[in-house]
Amino acid sequence: MSTLARGVSPLSIFRSRPPLRTRVAAASLAAAAVLSGCSVGGDKKAAPLPTSVCGGLPTDQVTDLLPQGTLTVREDQRPEPRYPALHCEVSSGDTSFVASVQPLNMSGSDLVQLAGATTSAAAPLLARDSSLNGMVGPDDAWVTRECKLSIGGELKPVGMLVRARVLDGAPSDHREELADLVARLATKVNASAKCGLPAPSDPEPVLPAPARLPVTDANVCWYVDPNLLGPAAQGDQRARWSSSVTPNYAFGPAVNPGGYVQTCDLFYDNRPVLSFTAVGGYLAPTTEVPGERGRLTQRVTSPAPDDEAAAQADAAVGAVVAAVNGRRADDPATPDTDESCLTAYRMSRGQAAPEEVLGVPVEPLFRAFVAGAQAPVGDREINCPVAPDASWQFG
């Protein structure tokens, strides 16, 4: 396993680790869903509120994230023994705190769009004993851990996604508060769903958002020559660009956060316009590809958001315009896809990109990024190379 250190390039953070198990028999999950009885009809409960909400989170910690006003709570799902499903929304005006938990293979677009929703302002969210693994940004925190579900009469560990978000609020940085709340949520679900595993340990301290740096003649996003940005970054226009990269974490004993997302964002006139992302481990197989955004929605205000909520989510995180995956050759000992080594590379473009940036050539930029990520550096291992016959997708 490898320690994350500041300044490390994307692929150096991805090493082999025991996979987070995600495969569950469909029949067993369907039965669990029937037995959950978790719906409360989406009814909203107005203030005064109880001392805890969303499966046991302290009400005052949640409401501190919201503007003053009339508070409502909507709980669509609650955990049941051996079924860790939760969806809860606490709202004040147009701002909501949303808590959600689902087995990974039932998390739908929450999981698929996770890499695209993770900006360079996010940082690793880890527990020293590896009981939590995820990321936290200014308004979105997520972790994964396991829960033992009854499958075919046996208790088997299955990965689950735990997420806490603030939606549609004024721009602000809640990373410390959300890190604490998502860790508490994981602990509460572990107990209420009777996951049969020790409670997760506390998360490590959260790194602040990285500084945004001006784009010079040096490579940006680790490997990309800024001249590849074309006329939009030539001459005096170069001063209109800046970049930031996901901060890495170094602490104590070596850790290996197999689902880490490494992102570099490029800004033009202080607007996020292009992003390069490397995703490793159990998140990689599901990561969105070009053209998929139009048929996906994020769970914003309910498990089935309306068209307006879906459009807001789409506009917030942009669209994938290039993709390629790397994977280790099939190993007879680990034939299943989610048991094999996988890495996903993605390039995204902001929905509000100005005309100058719309003309930036996607393919040479993306190929330069992937080539740089694949190049050996020192003793860095490349566990998941992009094969010569890999499928490159451009949108």
C-alpha cells in the first residue's frame, strides 16, 4: 500500500487493495427492498424538530448548515436490519441538507456521477483504520464502507455509499461539518442496519481547499502542455487561465484509499471550464462516459428528482467529453470485473464554458493527460495500463 503525499500525480495513488465487494444477488436485494418498509410517503414534518434527524444526526448540527427560516424534514427511506438504505432531506427555503445511504450496486446515478461531482476543492476523507474511505468538498461528503447483508441464507459484506450534501445554498465551505456528519451517518447506519461490523473510527482531519495557481508555460494538470489549449491560452490570454488540483493526504501509517478521485480543474476568467480526472478502484467501473449525462439524474431532492432538479444537478457538474479505462489483464483468480484492477480517466467541460473555451481541442488534451499518467515515474507502479486496443470515447 502507498502513502498519499502532497504533489503526487494521479496514478501514484492507485495500488492494489482488497476490493470493496459490490456484487449482490438481485433476488436478495429485491427481497430486502420489499421487507424494508422504509417509505414514510415523503411527508414533510415542519418545525419544531426532534433532537435528531436523518437516522440519528444531531438536529442542531444539520440546521447550522441551513439559512434561518421554516425548517422541514422529509424522510423517504430508513435503514432496516440487513438493509442499509436511507434518504432524508432537511430544508429551509431553497437550501437543503440531504443524507443518503445505499448499497453500491443500488446507488444508481449517485455513484456514476460521483467522479464528475468531485472537484479539485475536494480532499480525501479517510479513517486511519481504513473503516472509512471517501472524499469531502465544500458542499458534498461521501464515504464507503461495508455492511453484511443476507444473501442466499449467508451474511456477506457488501459495499455501501454514504453521502451528506448541502444543495442550492450560497457558496460556502462546510467540509469540516460535512465530514463529521457523514462519519456519524455511517456509524448510525452501521448500528441500525445491524451491519455486523465494528463501528467506523473517526475521520482524519480534513485538508483545506487547494490554492488556485496561474497557468504559465509549465505543464498544467500534471502532464498537459498549456499550448495544447490552443489560441484561448496564447499570448495575453494565458493570464486568463488558472488551475487547481485535488490535495493529497499524508499521515501516519500508509493507507490505500482504493476509491480515491484525483481531479485537476482549469479556470478561465475564474469560471471552471475544463477538468481532468483519474478514478481508481471500485469507483472506476461505474464512472460516467460522454453522452451519458443526458440520461442520468442525481438524487437531489428525492430518490426520483423532477426535471428541474435534474437540470440543476447537470448544470452544476458539467458534462464528460472524453473517457478511457485502464485495467489489468484478466486474472483467473479474480475473474469478475469488480475484483480486477481498474482505472478510469475522464475529461469534463463546464456547462457554462465561454465560446473561446468551446474551441479548445478535446482529443489532444485528453490523450496528453492519459499518456502522462501512464508514463513510469521513479518506482511508481502502473497497475491498470490503458491497453493499445482500449476504447477511447469523445463527445
